[in-house]
Amino acid sequence: MDETLSRLDDSGVVAVLRGVPADQLIEIAEALREGGVTAVEITADTPGVADLIEEVTASFDDEVVVGTGTVLDSETARTTLMAGAEFVVSPSLHEDVIETCNRYGAVSAPGVMTPTEAVRGYEAGADFVKVFPAKTVGPAHLGAMKGPLGQIPMMPTGGVGPDNAADYIDAGAFAVGAGGALVDYDAAERGDYEVITETAREFVQVVENARADD
Ligand SMILES: O=C(O)C(=O)C[C@H](O)[C@H](O)COP(=O)(O)O
């Protein structure tokens, strides 16, 4: 398994940071790390995304694997990979983004909703697929896709939280992506980073328990 992919697998939960305030980024990443979430994706629509990626990468060395989310074009993929991103996630399928990631030895994950899209992304060289938006189809959809497509690692994102993550792992997801249910920006603004650590801890525990039950 690719090393970056295996680090995402180790984390089990990939944090999606959209619009994270620059002055809270490191504390939020540290709070997540302390709770066991060691994979963080900063979405490309966050102002100054390349600088933020560079900052987190420099602050955590190899303790936290950093990627870019919401990548819709190869220019954004390249710019953020040069800033230190090790994986690139999209809400949709872009073969040029996958190609750019492979050119630079980075992991890529297109967003897919159907078996045809999953196979197309995998054939194009993606390392795994993000089933997005997971909440509109649920774990049963992912499980049904994994039936014939067991070779394609799948990560559901969109509406995934500690209350339903186990169902996705049981259905065959190798990890889950989460933003809203994982990162409480109001708490961060109050300086209450412990809330984020606690949620991360609970979330990771749910995933680990579900894996252990398999
Ligand atoms: O565009 C992307 O690349 C995304 O990752 C879309 C969403 O930001 C995530 O799906 C997080 O969704 P929630 O966990 O429901 O907050």
C-alpha cells in the first residue's frame, strides 16, 4: 500500500477543514492530533490554502498527513502539492487532477457516486475514491458498490459523524472523511480546543471498534 494511503488508513478519520481561520489552524490541527486524527485536508476554497498547507506541514513533520480538498482542477492540485500536500481529494471526478497527482507521486481521490465513476477514477490512476455526498445514499450504497468493486478503497464523506461512521466501516469503507461533525469552529473561536480533541477521540474510537468487530 502507498505510504500516504496507509497513513490515512492509520488515522481512520480524515478531517476536512473548510474555511479554517488561519490563526486557529495549528491549534485545531494539534487538537485533532491529540484526539488521534492524524490526517487533515484543507479545502482549496479556503483563503490562502497553499500557505496554510505549508504551515501545517512544517509544524507537524510526519505526525500529521496533510492534503487538499475540493480540488477541481490540475492547477490547484499542482500548487498545493508544491506547498507540501501529500494527497488531493475532489468532490467530483477529474482525470487531469488524478494525472497531475500521479506525475508528482501524490495520492488522489476523486469524488464518485456510482460504480461507473468509481471504476473510471480507479482506471485513471486514483488511489481511492471518495463516495460523496455520502449522506444522500448512506452506508448501504457504499456496501453495494464494494460488492463487485472490492479492490477499490472507498472513503465516504459528507454527513459522516461518530453516530454513523461504524455503519460505513461495516459496509467496507477503509476510512471516513468528516468536517462538520468533527471540527467545532465555535469552540475553537472560544479557545476551547479540548472539545475538538474529545470529538476526535470519540470518532476514532468508533472507527477502531468497528474495524475490530470485522
Ligand atoms: O468538497 C469536498 O472536497 C468535500 O470534502 C465536501 C465537504 O466539505 C465534506 O464532505 C465535509 O462534509 P461534512 O462532514 O458534512 O461537513
